[in-house]
Amino acid sequence: MTDAVAWGLTSSLFLTDLAIRVGFSLRVIMRKRAPSVSFAWLAVILLIPFGGAVTYLLFGENRLGERRASRLLKDRQVVREWSSALRERPTIDWTGINPECLPLDRQILATTGIPTMPGNQLELIDTAGCFFSQLIDDIHQARFSCLLEFYILQPGGWVDALIEALLAARQRGVTCRLLLDSIGSKPFLRSAQLARLRDGGVEVAEALPAGLIRALFVRIDLRNHRKIAVIDGEIAYTGSQNLVDPRFFKQNDGVGEWVDAMVRITGPVAELLTAAFMFDWLLERRQCLSEYSGTADIRPVEPSGQALVQLAPSGPGYGEDTIHNLLLTTLYAARREIILTTPYFVPDNAILAALKSAAQRGVAVTIIVPAKNDSRLVQYASRARYDALSRAGVRIMAFSGGLLHTKTITVDGDFCLFGSVNLDMRSFWLNFEMTLFIYDKTFTAKVRALQQQYLRETTEHDVEIFQARSFGQRLLENIALLVSPLL
């Protein structure tokens, strides 16, 4: 190869790389996302020749695929009409409710179209055994339909009994549908157990299918992180528990058993969770809501209790900042106390500022996180925020009783948030999540009691010991913090 040809090839590669970096940098800037996210992607694009652009193509934008986006648009009018009908139904007495709840109600209504629903009965379930036992019993009593939507299903223990219950229900003529995330439940979706369920008449769908070819057209790390079960359209469950038995799940990770909580709901919110399931199910089955008529119809459910509950679905297509902004409103609403549990704590600057501001104005802020995490990168990024929070007066408590996976926020003992959302960027902007805003002191007291139970197995973050950590630890934390907007 002559010097001229070599020089020509080198120049071409240099100019191509430069054009790619400039072009993708402009694209990142014009997307107008949070500055921390934009700067993180700019660093990836500018520091990694060619590879930075490829990484951005795969993971940089919320691409759902043209067909899925088209189906979303077709169903949007149906959802609007249904939401309008919901708003005509509830008559709510806000007397005795924390006045900070009404702005949250209005904000959720404005962003999702879903109103607060009165008349719900809520039962807090704080162990996996109790959850599976009750769910299996409800499946055995099912008359029409069993609808389950979860991020992970891993056979073993309680889950084997659940599978048998679904097969038995289907033999009785009950419609059984199971929607599982493509990546979260990948081993099961490639297993013989799946074939057995389908052979038994249980309908199984793969949420957000992922693969190398698909990665060229859609973003494959957008995941369905919801946990929903609905029986006969009348009994619903949601929370943080996956379809896994913690006695067998990830026992080689060195973090102990996963600790979760769920809520069993009867009343009008069961209709909303049925609708949420059907919306996701039909998207994956390439059907439209307007064309659907089946055994699991979305229908009004009679009141069965007193709790006011508002459902807040979030994820791409629901408004880019929906759950993030609602969390900010929640934190700024606090006047006396905030207690928060989350397994993955990687707040952005806005959430960080809200937590610090709350502590500085005299609110007792307590954050409960696992002492050991299954994600080393998340744990380092999380620890990088501890100094700033501790200086502001926030208590950080490390739970040693397993991997605390429960996601809860209680505010002033008056209302609470309960669902699948973590305090990290993935939950804020990438995952499809489900959160209940519960404006009820009685249920909030139960959630707060559970949080106090967790606190009995924690050790408070020691500022002096933490500040004495090695330079290497600090460096790893700060490197993880740099990429935290992309976690």
C-alpha cells in the first residue's frame, strides 16, 4: 500500500469519524433532555470512536418501533374516551385528607387522564409466601379470567404451584393470560415449561421482544417492569414482587433473599389495573382496543372499602417526565416526614435537590436501601450521593436482612406511593412502571409500620467511617456517578 493510499484511508476514516461524532452530538443536543443525560451521552459519543455512535443508536433514544407506535396512536382515542367516562363516575370527599394530595390528584389527571377512584379495600402483603398463597387461592376461585403481567418469572417453589393453579383454572374454562418481559423472563420464555403452559391452553405473550435484529429498529433496553395480577376483573395485585420464589432466586449473588411487598385490591381500581393489563396485552398481540371483545372485559367494579387510590402508569409514550415530576411533587409536599425504600437509589440532580431541600426545611427524611446490591455499578453510583445527602440531614439506612426490593414512599403518615418504580434513571424514563398514589391514612400507617420493621434490620450510614474510605473507592464511585444518567 502506497503512502498516498494509506494517507487517503486514514484521512477518510478521520473525517468519517468526525462527521459521525458531530452529527450525533447535534442530535443529542437537539433532543432537549435533562442536561445530565445529554452530557453523559456526549461523553460516550465523543470519547469512543465509532463505538459511541453505535451505542447511542442502540440505547440512546426511546424507539418503540413504528408498528408499536402506530398501534399506540390508534388506541389513544379509545383510552381518552374511557378516561373521560371514569372522571364522570367518582364523587370524592377530600375532607380529612392531607391538602397536598389534591395537587397530586390534579397533576396525575392532567398527565395520564386517570382520576382518583374512591371505594377501594387494600390489603398489604409483606412476604412472598403470603402473596403467592393468596394469589394461588384467588386463581383457584377464579370464574372468568386470570391476567398476570410481570417482569420476571422463574420456576421453582411457589412459582411451580402458581403454574399448576393456572393450568387447573384453564381446565375449568377460565381465560388465563400471562404477559412476561422478554429480557427479564428470557430463560423461562425459552424453556419447556412455557410449552407446557401453552399446551394447557394458557396464553403467554412476550413483552417488548428483544434480539440482535430487532435492536437495529427499536431500543431493546426499554423494559416492561410492571407487576400486575387481576382475577375476574375484580381482585387485583400490584407492587414489587416478581413471579420468583426468593428462596431460590439469585442465591449465588451474595445479597440474601429478595424482600418485597404487594397490595391486594378490591374496588374500582381493579378496573384500572385490568385496563392497564389489557392495553399492554393487546399491544403485544398486535390488536387494537377498539376491536377487542373477550372474556376479560374492562368493566366497573363496585366499591368495597374507603381508600382513595389513583393509578399512575408511566413509561415511553405516557409522557417523558410523568413519574419523575410526580415524585418531585411528592417530595416537595412533605411537611414533617418522608420515609423511602428502594433497591436502586441513583437520583438525578432534581430528585437529589428535593431530598436535600426537604431535610433542610426540617422534614425528617429517611432513605432505606439494601446493604448489599446485586448491581455493583448502581451501588457505587448510589454511594457517590451519600455525602451530599448526609450533610443536608438525610438519614441513610442500610438494610441487612436481604436485598430490600420494596419500593415505597410515605409522606407525613398521611399518604403513600406503592408500586414498581425505583429511584433511578431507568425507572424514571425507560421502564414501563406502575405506581399507586394512595390517599389513605389507614393503609399508609400499615406501609409505614412495614418501613419501621425494615428499619429494625438496618445500620445507619456512618459519615466519619465513610469519609475515611480509600481513594480507589471514591474514584469508582465518581466514575459510576458520571454514567448514572444512563443506568
